[in-house]
Amino acid sequence: MINSPFVRKAASVQSVMLQVLLALVPGIAAYVWFFGAGILVQIAIASAAALAGEAAMLAIRGKPKAIFLTDLSAVVTAWLIALTFPPIAPWWLTVTGTLLAVVVVKQLYGGLGQNPFNPAMAAFCLMIVAYPALMSQWPAAGQLDFKTQLDLIFGGLRQVDAITGATPLDALRTALRAAANPDSQVHGLRAAQLMDGPAFGFLGGKGSEWIALGYLVGGLWLIQRKIITWHIPFAFCAALLVTAGLLWGVRPDAFASPVFHLASGGAMLGAFFILTDPVSGATTPRGKLLFAAGAAILTYVIRTFGAYPDGIAFATLLMNILVPIIDMKTQAPVFGHKKD
Amino acid sequence: MLRKLFKFHGGVKPQTNKERSTTAPIAAVPLPDRLVIPLHQAVGGHPRPLVQPGDRVFKGQRIGGADGNLSSAVHASTSGLVRDVAPAVMPHTSGLTTLSVIIEPDGEDRWGELDKVNYRSTPPDELRDFLRDAGVVGLGGAVFPSYLKLKPGKEGKLKTLVINGAECEPFITCDDMLMRERAGDMLKGILAMRHMLQAEEVLIGIEDNKPQAVAAVQAAIAASGQSGIEAVAIPTRYPAGGAKQLIRVLTGIEVPHGRRSTDFGVQCFNVGTAFSIYEALELGRPLISRLVTVAGNVDAPRNYDVLIGTPMDHLVRLAGPRADTDRYIMGGPMMGVRLPAFDVPVVKATNCILVGSEAMFPAPAPEMPCIRCGECAKACPADLAPFELYWFSRSKNFGKAQEYHLFDCIECGCCSFVCPSHIPLVDYYRFSKSEIWAREREKEAADAARDRFEFKNHRQEREKLEKAEKLAAKAAATREKVAADGATAPAAGSDAAPAAKPAPDAAKRALIEAAMEKARQQKAQAAPRNTEQLSPDVQAEIADIEARREIVAKPAASPLPPQDA
Amino acid sequence: MFTALFVMTGIALVLGAGLGFAAIKFKVEGDPLVDKIDAILPQTQCGQCGFPGCRPYATAIAGGEAEINQCPPGGEEGIRKLADLLGREFKPLSEEHGVEKPKSVAIIDENTCIGCTLCIQACPVDAIVGAAKQMHTIVAAECTGCELCLAPCPVDCITMEPIAETVDTWKWRYPVFQIAPAALGTARQEA
């Protein structure tokens, strides 16, 4: 028996997820333009692995496959994994990461809507701990042609050090640490001067700053479509700018500029696509602000003082842990019970 | 004339579907073969039936008397013969029956004697009783007895009287048509309410998708020459017609759940209620008919002036229901009630009969898990976190649901409307609320039973004590008498006494001995129970009794038997 | 060596003093556990548990003399609540104490009643009114449905009637929500 309301808005989980995928397209386009079509292969591998893993788990759990496979949530996870893993990661790395995300982090916790952690980021963390070398090899923009990328993905020769370098974030951190060493050649150089190398563009890494712009465009579109609210992206960017700005303002020679932080690595992807995952993120407006600001500060700390190339993944997981308490403590006053 | 309006959080904009039913004027309905008038139509107690099968009734005759403080009367909608006073299916999701008066109209539609009242010269208490007996209740859907709301707050006057003509539910246009066609009379009702509440200003809130209604009311206000009354067009956004939301929009005041709005200097009535107050006070007509929109899956949606008790299918037939009709909904598509049958009667709460079919209101897509997207929280006009309430309701964690203000939910349906996972959220809240109410009823019943049980035990103890006391007193009296006899007997002649009393034979003596032994044993058993946890007073009393018992016991053991042994 | 001894003794003294203070300061009169158990019991006072009323049963549970599954009117939900409260394992209702029945009230057939007052004495909650040689009747609102009045009646004029659902007591059902693969098709048809 159906009770009121008898009318409903045309909305579905599927359409929400589809719009998220669409919003990723500008970023992916920039990715292909600067780094080659290898990323598309990665996306395809991850999507196939995610759907296969999801289908198997749904069968084991006795859940209807048709609805849950077409809700596209697994595909969103797969795309985020492909976009955060190195584009030349071997295929089995991508597959393992995706299966971990979908099978362990999502389905074993109860499937759609039940996972306390962001599946893509949990997979990233597990993989970077398990395979630190493979997860840290990033080609520079335009460095590899499609065939080489394919060879690398599908297990051809891996003369890793010869063909790949670190991410701009990693490179800059290494350079800055070197610059702090009085014995080093680059001692005394400022961050701005260190960023003069071929890996760097105008604001962040060469090419990757354009990808970040693509994500920003897609993310703003999501806000305009009311798929996400402004709270998380705004709080994340603001907190990252402020944190980075404070240290940079005190010692511009030792720390990267706030704009560099914003335009590099997964900052934009994180702000608009990862932290905004509703299932594992905070849901109250004030909670979202706190959640995203905390993630931004953790990201900065891990990037600047930690050992991993980017901090988004660990920051997201750490904040995921805090979500229940953030949500509980930030419940907005209800109608008639407001103080004002 | 730009008034500052306030916003309420959330809300949705469903398709309004109001145009078609406003093209034709309000129509009358031919008398049906029978009227089924449920006695329980309003919030509050069940009115007592005042008629019996076989009685002839006039139009407007009271057939159900208000019961208790929170009830209002029910009247015959036309003249005719009372066929039966029996349970009949009521327009409620449950499909349960309620005691109803079934009237066979005689076709004459003859009014009884009509009692008018001049509200300006009548004391407020009398006016309220008059309105209670005229059966006037809120016609916006809540059917709360109006006389209870017509009391100004502590200060004896009110700042703002809000009149609700917002009509935010899709499909429903009965308030719209009432304002278009009967604005003048409605205004008279409003003036009466203003007088009763001593309201400084009157704000009539009308959603801005009803420009004709706004114009009609404004014209009526201008014609009346009254000041301090204003028809305000408010933005069209569901549920702007919720009483709390409308008060918020017009005055900025948020009335919390469980508080009286008069405490905040406002009170809110539906436009239809205002019209029935006019009819009751100035024409002496009790509430026996109302405007009903028939819309949805019909060829000619329209508004009708319908007698209470008219079977719904009789009414819907006039609008031409389509062949695939499979359900009636009372109310609108957002908050309406799906009805158990087609022939349930129109009641005071029936503002709309929404005729539906599977094609018109398809079942929602299968329910998916909640992804905590927060759409429901964005849409909630009560600023709740519906997904949290859903989670607690689903896991039957009712305490937590109440902590998250479950009872502030007005069941407007906005959350279910927007949910991308198609979760019937409101159903979960309804379930939780009715479970909590049931538990409270059970708890009250258990507490009452406990009290009564304890009282009975206490009473039995007390009775036992009293009985013992009485016996002791009686024995003492006997003893005194015996003593007195003993004292006087020797004086009269000492040898007469033994001769006068027959010597008790051995068998009788043994019997008495046995009975007394038994009593002594019983007393010994009862003693420990009686002497535990007693107040000093009672203990003193018991000691007293024991002392007297001993006195009684001594002569009993003597050769002289008690007289009444 | 001595320092350690002093420290340990000192700690023992401080903690002991603290515990002693707490025992005095937070002393609880009576046994709150019995009250809590009693609050869960349905107060039918039917004695089916083998104790003369709900409170004696509560006392027995608290004292470990009775199982938590001896109360048929409380039913499965009552047992669950008791299990939760006491941290014990849930047990199905013990059959020797009776079966869970829908909540009922006693009705006296007033034509048959001879006015013997036996049921009045049996009623644990004084829900029967009447006097000797006068017809008796039951105050339905006060009746707990304990059935204790059935046995004493010499003319068997008392029957138990399940309480009918009214609009005031009607409850919304738990929403059907599970999307099992098989249920999907039927759910669509029903809707």
C-alpha cells in the first residue's frame, strides 16, 4: 500500500551518479590532452573491475543485481580510483585497488550507502602502503606516447626511473627539503625558483593545473545542479589557502605558495568529488564545513611534513572516522527551537 | 503596500495542477439516497449520538453532542429519517469503522429552527459554546475544534490573526474558489474571529498563484471599509499553507511544536473555517456542508458545495471519473489519505477528493538504500534531519528519534518527494509516531494498573486490621458485660447464676477450643506480615489491640464461657 | 622499597576514602533494579509467572530466583527488554507459564451473573464493580485482561474479548522496504 506523498520528483541515485560522472568529463579531457589517452584505458579497466566485483558481491549477498549495478555508484568509485592512481600503474594494481574498494570497503560494509569510508580513498591508501614505488611513479606531461603507456599498463618493460618522475608536489617538497640543507646545490633557492623546472606550469604541476581547472569547472556545475552544496568545496579550499598561506607568509622560502597547493595534486578532485561523497562525509551544513576544513588541514600537513606524495586520501579517511561525531554535534536547531 | 515577508527553510515545488478545477464556478450536488454522518469527525472525543433509528430529523438538527472539553457537535445535513446509528467505514487509511448516523433524506431539505447570535453583544464564553454546538472545526484538514482556538492568550488580546488561504497542496482549489466567490461573507466571519480574539491586525495569506482570489479578497476588504486587514500574496512554495509555515512567512514567528501560537501573539484559521463561522453566527447554520474539490483522474475537475455525509462516489460521478480509476485520495497528493473504499462519506476534513489511477500516480521506483545525500534535509520545512529520523525509525530506536525531534515533523511529505532513493520516509515517521503513542498508552495503562493493584493490597491489609479491631472491640464489650454480670449476680443471689446457665457439655467445649486454637494459629501466621514496615502510629495501635486481646483471652480461658460462644 | 610501599599504601588510602565517600554520597535507597524491571512488566497482575503480582516477580528476577521468560502478557518484546536491561540472553517464552495472547478484556454476561462477588475479590485491580446479589460489571478501561476472575465464577459468565482496534489505537505498519530480488516483481504488481 502506497501512502502519501503520491507524487515524487524525478530523481534517482542513478541520475545523481550520472551527473557526477559527467562533471568529471572536463577534467578527464584535460588529462587526456596533457598526459595521453592511457588514462582512458585505466578508467575502462577500473570500471570493468568495479562492476564485476559489485556483481559478484551482490550475487553472494543475494541482492538484486539490476538495480544496484545500474545505480552507477561503483562506476563513480572506479573513475575516482583511475584518476587518483598513477596513469601508468600496471593493470593489476588498478584492478586490485578497485576490487578492494568495491568488495571490501563498500560491499562488506553493507553496500550502497553503508560504507563508513570513502571506497576510492581507502583503496588508494591501501595500495600506496602496499606498493609505494608503483604508486609514486608519475610521468610528466607529454612525456609518454600512448603505446608506451599501454606497454606500461599491460606489463611491458618497466624502466621506471628512466621514464617517470615524482609528482610536482613530491618534487617540490624534495627540492625544498634539499634547499634547506646547507650542503645542497640548490641551497637558498626559494620555492618560486625551484618551480622553474619542466615539471611545473603556471600555478602547479605542468598540465595537472589544467586538469584541476577541469575538475573545478565540473564541480561548479555540480553545485549549480544542486548535486552538491558549496560547503565542502568552499571550506576545503579556504582552509587549504589559509593554512598554506600562514606558513608561506612566515617563510616563503621554505613553503610552497597556497595557490600552488590548491592547483596541485588532488586538491580540486578532493574538494569537489571525493570529500563530497555523501555516504562517508558529513551531512549537516556546519558539519560539512568542519569536515572539509579538517580534511584540508590534514592534507596540507601530510603533503608538507609527511612521506606520501599527496595527502588527500589519508586526510579523507581520517575525517571519515570523525563523521558520526561531527554530524551528531552539528545538528541544526529545528523549526521553533532556534535561539535567534 | 510592500510587506516584509519571511522565508521558511526547505519546501518543494510540485506541479500545482490547479487550473482545470477553477474554470467552472462552485456547483451544488443533488441529494444522495442516503447520508452517512460519522459522529467522530474532529480531533477530540467521540460525540454521543442524540438520535435513534426511526427518528425524523431536520436539516441542521444536532445528532451528536460534544463530548468532553475537546470535541464538537455533529448535525444532520438534510431533513429525513434516521435509518440507523451503526458503525460505518470512515474515510481513513485504516479502513476501520466508526459510529455513524445514517440518514435517508426526505427530499424536502427543511431547516429546523435556526439560532442566530450577535457576536458583538454576546460574552465570549457563550460564543465559544455556541460555536462548539454548531460543530465548527478547522476546515484546512486538521479539523481541530475552532472554539478552542478562539481564546486570546494571557493578555486578553492578540497581535496578529492569520487567515490561511495559501492552499499549497497541488490539485486542491476549494479555498481559492471560496475566496473568489464568497470573499464578502468569509470576511464577515474573519471580523467575528477578530472580535473574539481582540486581534490588532489580520493577515490573509494567499499563495501568489491565485491572483483572482487575492483581488477578490482585497476588493471585499475595501468594500467593508475595515482597517488593519490585509490580503498578502506569498510566494508559491509547498508547504506554505502549513499553519506554522504560514505564520512564519507572514510574521517571522516560529511556533515550536507543542506550544500554543497564542503564546506568541498569533492564531491561524483556514478561510473555509472563517466562512463557516459566518454561517454559524450570522445565519445560525451549523457546519453541515463544505466545499470539496474533485480533481485528478476525472473529465471535469470542479468544486462542489457538498453536504457532510454524502458518499464520495455519488459526488465523484458528477465530475466524470475515467475508466481506469482505482483509488480515491482524501486531500492532495502530498499529504492526502488513501481511502479504503469509494463510498466512504465526505466529512468535515474532506477538502478534496483526488481521483487517482495507477497511470496518474504510479508507484515509486523500488526503494534504494539511503545515501545520506541530504536532499531531504534541504527540503524539510521543519529544519529536521529526515535521514537521521529515517535511520532511527527503521531500527525502531524511538528514543533517539524523539531526541532528533520526530514530533516536530508535520508529515508534509517534502522529504519523500525529493528522495533520490525513493524511500517512503514519511511512512517511517508515521510508524514511529504511532508506535510511540501506543507505548505511551500502554505505559499509562500499566501505571494505572500498578496503582490500582497496590491500592487493593493496601485496602485488603487495612480491612484485615479493621476487622481485627472490630472483633477485639466486640470481645472487650462482651468481657465487660460478663464482668458486670458477674458483679451483679452474686448480689442478686450467688446460687442462681450457675443454675441459670446450662452447663456446657464436653463436645461443645471441645469445638470451641478447636476454633480458638485455629484462630490463634492464623493470628500467629498473620502477625509477621502485619508487623513489617509499619509506621509508629500503626504499631502503637497494634500494641493496643494486642493488649486488649490478652485481656479478652484471660476470661475466655476461665470456666465461664462467653455468652455468645 | 619503602617509597614504593608508601606510594601503594597512599594510593590505597586515597582510593578507599574515595570509594567510601561515594558509597555515602551516592547511596541509593531501595533497589532501583526491581523498579526498572517492574517498569517493563505489563502490570497485568495475572500471576501466570508463578508470583503473586508483577512486583514480586520483578523482585524475584532481580534476586536471580526467576527467569526472564515467565511473563506471557509481556510477550516477546517484554522478554527482549528484560534481556537488554539485565544483559542476559534472550529466551523464548516459557511454555509452562502460558502463551502470548492478544490483549483482551473480561466481559461479564450480565444475564447469567448471580451476584456472588467472587470475581470482585479475585480482581487484582478492582476493575469489577457490583455488590452481593447485584449484577456485576467490568470497567473495561481498568481491566488488565489477567483472567483471574474466570476461575472463581460459579456460573462461568465471564468471557475474554480481544480488544478491537479503533481509529484511536490504530497503528501505522512498519513500511515494507526490502528489495529482495524475488519480491521486486510482486511489489510492483501490488502497488
